[in-house]
Amino acid sequence: MTEDIKTTPPASVSPAEKDDNALGRRGFFRWMTVGWIAFSVATGGFFTVIVRFLFPNVLFEPPQTFKAGFPNDYASNFVDTRYKKKFNVWMVRDEESIFALSTVCTHLGCTPNWLGTENKFKCPCHGSGFRMTGINFEGPAPRPLERYKISVATDGQILVDKTKSFKWEKGEWENAESFLKV
């Protein structure tokens, strides 16, 4: 009942047929190399995203309290603009006092410029004008500039604290912390 199965040797296969039908050792290693490179790139990209997520962008803000020199450093009826870029503050000395004004326009938050020849702050965005004291007198700004807390430190220098602001419309400019008597 059992039939004898005869195995016949395979007919000779041409090399062209061999390459079409079989991957071969070299082909296998080529595909393995491509696969590992793709896996490495994908894994590297994934870990780059994870590491970037763990170290988010940080905005470094200037300190909210800083020393602005000695009271005698400021000339009468003068606006000092040296703290405008670093601390967003103008130091102003009029006939009676020294005070620190905010550099943020009360209309839409632009930064006005001090025009010494015209003796006023002028906002480049919408044309609001502020007197040297910070009072608005032209343009769309609804209220005067804000003042910051100002005091004299133990070493005699002016100490500006931006964490406390004073608004003119609330009557806070009369507060003794909003200016220094000279």
C-alpha cells in the first residue's frame, strides 16, 4: 500500500530565477540594515521629542525690584530712560519729587517713547500722549500711566518695586510710596 515516493533531483535553476524567487543572504542583510536604520531614526526622533518636552521654554524676566541709583543722580525736570529696556521703567524727577513710571501705554499696551524736545511721552501705536508726570492728554489712552512703589534703600539708593503699582484714577498717586520727596 505504500507507494514508493521517488525523489528526483531538482532541475537546474538558472541564476536569474534564483534571484527572483529567493531573498538570499545579502538581500536579507541589506533589508535588516535598512530596518535597523529606520528604527534608530524613529527612536531617536521620539526620544528627542520627549527630552524637549521635559525641558520647556523658560522666559527670563528681569527682577521686579531693582536699585536705580542715588536721588542726586537725577536732574530736576528730567526723564531718565536708561531703565526702559531692562526694567520697563522711566525714572522721572520733577520740581518736588522722583517717581517711577510704567512704560506700558494704558490704551493697548504699546511702549511710548519719551520725546524730550516736546516734553511728552508719545505712543507710536495709536498716538496717545502723556505729560512728563504720566497724565494722558491726547489720543485714545483712557487713563494715565501707572507708577511703581519707590523708596530709599539702606545704602541711600533708590529702590523701585514693580510688584506694587499705583493708579491715578483711584487716587493712589498721593500715597507716600508712589514718589520720593526731594
